Amino acid sequence: MIINLIANNDLDSCYAALRTDKELEMAEHELYSIIGQLEDSLKACIEENYSKYTSRAIRIAYIQGWKDFYELCLKLKDDTESILESLNV
């Protein structure tokens, strides 16, 4: 099923964009500066949990984007007048 393929490969698509974002790069540098001050066992625990949290957030946002796109496509099947009326234009 196409949704399984998308869900299984969603992070690959996101990582390319994430790697080029300067703000994320600075935030990552700051995070690892702070983590670097901790003992190794705590450092590993925080890093693992942060990675799980971030990965899950990316997946949720990605799937929500697909849902929003799908709903938009359904709405755009309506006639133009109905779309304009629903937008109060």
C-alpha cells in the first residue's frame, strides 16, 4: 500500500531538508554543548529520548501534511462557486 511506503521512507525525505536548515544546525550545536556537560549515562539517555521525540514529531507533521493535502484535493473537486462561497469571498 502506498501509505506504508510513504510512512517507511518519510524520514529520508525530511533529513535532506533538515540538514540544510541553519537554525536547526545552531539549535543542534547548542543542544550538544549542553549535553556535553553531563555524565555519559545521562547524555546517552537524553540523546536517545530526544531522537525518539523528534522522529515521532516529524512523522506526525508529515502525515498531517498529507492529510491536509488530501482534504484540499477533495475540496477542489467542488465547483468554483461553492469553493468561493465557503471562503466567504
